[in-house]
Amino acid sequence: MREQVCKYMCPYARFQSVMFDPDTLIITYDYRRGEPRGGRKKNVDYKAMGLGDCVDCGICVQVCPTGIDIRNGLQYMCIGCAACIDACDQVMEKMGYPKGLIRYSTQNAIDGKYPDRDIFKHTFRPRTLFYTVLLVGIVAPSSTPWRNGCPCAWTSCATGIPCRAKRQPAASRTSTVCRSSTWMTSRTATSSPSRASTGCASPAASGWRSRR
């Protein structure tokens, strides 16, 4: 069920695919180092056998939550969990081979168009900075709690729903007022009995008007 959700229902893969280019940092398989793949014993000269570093164990496919084979190239079902990287590094360590057969890289770096040390300056460019600013602009407003025009942190005073004052001990409720430069008042619950328990100034006393 989890595989089907990731493949066909999750919008993440479709969304990220439109933002990829050959310099995007992705999880990828170094085919120039790993091919041709094949099984072998640990201490044999696999290069003399014409084999690459990939032992074709299939562990990278087994640990993938969506069941894809990253060795076949980047696929839209990849969710970027990096489980294949950890699994492959463990196999490389046991075989005595260098780690990083599956790693974070770019398509141009894997194709040999520039060395791995230049990945950083190719990754961080105006396009990625624009995406970062756009993402922050989308996420930041949604992370701010909606307060219905009331400075109380919990809800609007005008609605009559218990605000922060009711969440405080009874002894301190009478001294609680809505903290805002606009609604600040020294009177607590003198305008209306219904405001006595909340400690918030009434709309008439604070000049607040409900916007309906």
C-alpha cells in the first residue's frame, strides 16, 4: 500500500520532476564506476574479470520504499530517502571498496562534465535561490497562527471563545489583558460581565470592531 501511495498518489514526485535539470543535486548511481555489475568473491581481482564495483546484490532495491532500482537512473517514484545510499555504502565497506557508488551528485558530474569538487558551485545558482525564496514565501505565512484579528494567542476576544486568560490559573485571570499596542487597556472585565473570566477588554472599551 505504501508503494502505491508513493507512486500514484503523492504529488511530491510530480512536483519535483518539473524543477530538475542536469545540475540538480540528486541521489544517483555512478554507472561509470559500477558497470558492468556482477557477483564476485571478496578478495578476487574483479577488474581483471572486467567487472565494476557493483556486486549486483540488489540490496539497494530491497530497502527502497517504492521498490525502484536506482541503478536504472533517476525515476519519478524516487522520494529521496537515501536508504539506498546507506545500504550500498555498507556493502562497499564489507567488500573493501570505496563508498559512494550511490551518492548525492548531479547528472553532469556523473557524466564527467565536471569533477565532484565543483558540484557545490553548480548546485547553488540563481535558480535554486529563487526556489528557496519562493518556498519560504509559501511556508512562512501558513506557519503563523490565525488569530481572527485578536491579539490573544488562542482566539478572538469578540467570539467569546476562551482565550489565553482561561488557560491561566484563576488567581491571575483578573490581571490578564490582551497584549497589544492597539488593544492594551488597564481595565480588566469592567465593561462587560462576560469578559470577566477572560480578562480581555470588551470591543466597546478597546475600540475593537468585529469585521463581519
